[in-house]
Amino acid sequence: MIPKLQVKIILSFLTILFFCLRAEAQQKPNILWVVIEDTSPQFIGCYGDKTAKTPNIDELAKKGVRFTNAFSTGTVCSPSRSTIITGARTFEMGTGNHRSQYPIPDFIAGFPTYLRKAGYYTSNNYKKDYNTSSQEKITKQAWDESSKTAGWWNRKSGQPFFAVFNFMGSHQSRTMTNPYDVYVKQVLDTLPKALQTGDNDFKVPPIFKDTPEMRHQLARIYNGISLTDYNIGKILNRLKKDNLMDSTIIFFYADHGEAMPKGKTNGIDLGHRVPFVVYFPEMYKNLSPFGTGGVVTDQLIDFADLAPTLLNLAGADVPAYMHGRNFLGKNSAPEAKQLLLSSDGSEGASNVMRTITNGKMSYSRAFMPFMPQMFYEKYFDFSDILQQMRKDFKNNSLSEIQKQMFETGTTEYLYDYDKDPWQTNNLAKDPRYKNLIEKMREDLKDSIIKNKDVMFLPGYELDQVSKNTTPYEFRLNTKDYPIADIYKAASLSGIKTETALKQQLALLHHANKIVRYWAALGLKSQGSKLQNYKKEILNSSNDSYMPVRIILASICYDHFLNQQAKQILIKTLSLAEEEKLQLLTLQMLIYQQNNKEFIPNVEELLAQKSTKPEAREVSELFLYVVKGTPLHYTTFW
């Protein structure tokens, strides 16, 4: 029999050991991510929308920290997610264009890889979409499990977890693209009546015409987000049931801005700004530098900050290639004064835009302003809402504000988010903001050059580079990629002065082919002034670099009806083995005056079995734009 004194000593020892082990466990919090699709803060209750039915998100904000200046690093799904998973920005890796498949260096891993090494169980349920040919490698390294059944419940007893859940209810397929009857099955049939929003229950944003038809479509946004919130509630309830709420930090955010015209894929603030909330249980309140309990912060964060922040919370080292900052924990980094954001197009269409934001004021630069903000994309143009808006635009029944997204693109945008959350008043030419514009313009240039932004390469060149190296590594060689010279040429795009035009003409003779590419693209925006320089342009039109030759051929036939140029465009359309050249040609033709003449050639392209999927999609889009051929229906997601 053990003496009472010894029993007391043993019990005291066990008690101390228990608290020591508990304290050690508390150093590694559980982390839950609830990620929703395609949503702007304007449609969330805790951000001020009284119509929104988002009680679960609102409750997290009420108890946690709500960020008012959180931004995605891309304005469409896969580019954003490539930065989220790696901690490296798209303009470093070459992952900026939606649905591209370029490799990334072996030393760049999905950040959950480092969490696993730190003892975490990592699960992903279940979307990946990392926009790189390295996706399989990333998935294998990053996740203990990535599937529709993945969750913290499959970890070892007592093991800290990092669990991601992606919710599709607010995805563009539900809120905009899929036909209405499909939306009913995907959303309304699974959403309780009490959580549904009717067509007349909300205020129509000023960028949309207030009609019954538009309201019928816009209600889909509210219901899709409400369904997402409803499903978030189910995950939170399971967390509570498993007695994990008091040991789990919860992140809520959207992968980019709202999937509506002028939002998703658009490189302005509206495409980048996202709702973002972090909930800290009592056990980990000390890890919030902001406090908790409904705190609101205007601190700037973007998706490149997520990986280093989570690694810091887990006590893991942050790799040198992650250039984001840690914004949580005891050793959080100093606040950012401004962010550089990027948008590079989608579905075979390049549309390079860059944004500098300080949270309140956002300056965006369009480098291909021959296209409008609402450039043609099959995935968007299939939708009833956009077809209705294009019809209203054609019939001149939209207001000046509502027309903006369909008119020929503007070179610079400046928006005051606090006063103008729907970005209807472009302040770029307002003399009161002259000094601010000049500073942000210079900051943008410096940031692009400093980061060696590789997305100033055309898609064709990214393909060529990727045969021997990665875009990430290629951009570091200033001899092969003189970004300062390239940016100088690109920055002339949209500047419609004689001086700029003559500079572009001179740059058509530059030794670097990418400089010539941007000189040619810039001329695409010069319009009727090109008639005065017919001889100079024709003399440069037989460039040895095919992307330059294609762009100049488009200009020469569009403005001069040059028959040799027409033949170059026709021949390029037939190059089945060079899909990127076909895509560039189709993009040039879509925004060309005499494009109807190429209908037979595009129809022939579609008829060829050898035509690759993306070229097929954009060919269908061309015929829809030029001929009015209905787009082939596909149920997305």
C-alpha cells in the first residue's frame, strides 16, 4: 500500500505534468480555414449589407477580428489559389493567367508541407486548382488527405491540425453562369426558405440597371452566399461537437471579388477586395495583435501573407522565397503601407493589369486598354445576366455609370473605396489627385521592376521558357529578361499622344523581342492616328517574333486592309501545334473592326479534330461575338 504522502506527491507531479503538456500543446493551435468562392465584402452582413443572411460569418466577426482591407493577389480562382498554396506571388511564378499550366521550381512547396514537418495533420476538402503543372507534386507534399471526406477527424489523437474547407455555394457557376434551372437545383432546393432572398429584397448596386430581369439574376448572388454560410454552420457545429472550438483559430475569407460583371477577372479594387475574418478562442487571444470580440482593423493584408502567417502560428520556419509578411502572433511584422496586386486574364485572353492600393485609394493600370473592363470570356458571356447587360448596352438603355465596363478600356483608374465602394467614379483625371496619381504610378513601376514581374511575357513565350526552366527562374536573368526596358515599352500602352506613338514605332526595332511585343500591343490602342504612319508599320510587320507579327498583322489589316497581313492571320489560325499563337490571333481579331471576314477561317478551325481545347473555346467565343452564334452550354462545377 502506497503511503498518503507519496500519493499526494505523485498526484501533484501528474497535475504539473498535465498542465505542462497542455501548455506545450497550446503552443500549436489547431487552425481551420473556411474558404468561399467569388465574394465581395459588400454582400456580407458583418460588412454592412442588411439584406445578407450570413449569421455564421457574422458571428465569427462578432467574436473575432474583421479586416476591411484584405485583398486577393489575383481576380480569378486559380491564380489566387496558386499564391495561397505557395506563398509566392503569381507575377513571380508565371501563374497569373487563369488555367495556365507552367512549372514552378522544386524548392517552392505548398506551405502545408512545412506544417506537416512541424507535426500538424493537414487536410483539404477538397478544391485545389493551383494553376501550375506542379499541382500533383504540391498536393502530395502538402496534404495528409485531400478529398471530399478530408477533415481533422482523421488525425492522430491529440495531433494539431490545419483543415481547409472550400464552399462552392457562392461560386460563379451558381450565382451567374449556369442556367437558372440548374441554379435552382444547386442552391434554392438545398437552402432553407427562411434563408432565401427574393428578387425585391435588396438594393441594386448602381453599376446594374434596376429591372425585374436583373433583380431575378442578382438574387442568385445573395442566395449563393447564404447557402455557403449555411454550410459553414455545419462545419462549425461539428467543430463544437468535437469540443475543438476552444483550441482552434478560424480563418474565413473569399478567394477573390464577387463573380459578377465588373468584379471577377477585372483588375480593379472590386476584383481584388475580399471579406476576411479571423476568430481566436480564449486560449489563443494573445496571438491577435488587434484584440478580439468584434474588433475591426484597416491593416492591409493580401494572400501572399497567409502562408508566412500560418507558419509563424505553428512555430515553423518561413522559407526565403515567401515575401509576404506575418500579420498575427507575438512577432507580427510592421504594417504594410501599400500592396501590389495583379490580374492577368482568363480563358485564353491576356489582360495585364496592376494595382497599387493603400486600402482607401486604389490605383490600377491597364496595359491592354484596347479591351474594355468587361472583356469577352466564354464563361461570363454564357450567362443570362451578361447577355442581358450587353443587350441593354447595344440598345443604349444603360446609364453612364452602367456603360463604363463595356466601353473601350481606360488606361488608369483611381477609386476612393470609402466614398465609392462600387467604383463608379474614376478619379484618375481629377486634378485634385494629380500628386497622388504620380506617386502611385511611380510606386507601381518600381514594384514591377523590383519584383521582375514575369507576366509581362506573352503566353507563347511562357510556353517556350517552360520547356527548359521555370518562369520564376527565367525572370531573374536580367540579360534575357530586361524588365526595366520591357516595362518602359508597356507603360506607353494607352498613352494616345504623338510622342508616345513615335516612341512605340521606334521600339518596333528594339533588339529585345518582348520590348517589340509591347510596342506592338501599345499601337493596338492608338486608333485612327495609325493611318499617318502606315509606311513605318508595314515596314515592321514582318517581324521574326511571331507574337509581334500577329499583332502588327491585326493592325495592318484593321487599319490599312493589307492583304499580306490578312494571310498571316489566316495562316496562324491553322497552326494547330501552336495553341498560344492561335489564342493571340483570336484575341486580336475579337477586338478588330473587320473581323467578320474571318468567320469562315474560325469555323474551319473549330471543325478540325486537332484543335486544342482552349483554342476551341475561344473560337466559339469569337463566333458568338462576331456572328451571334449561341455559346455551347456546359454545366460548370
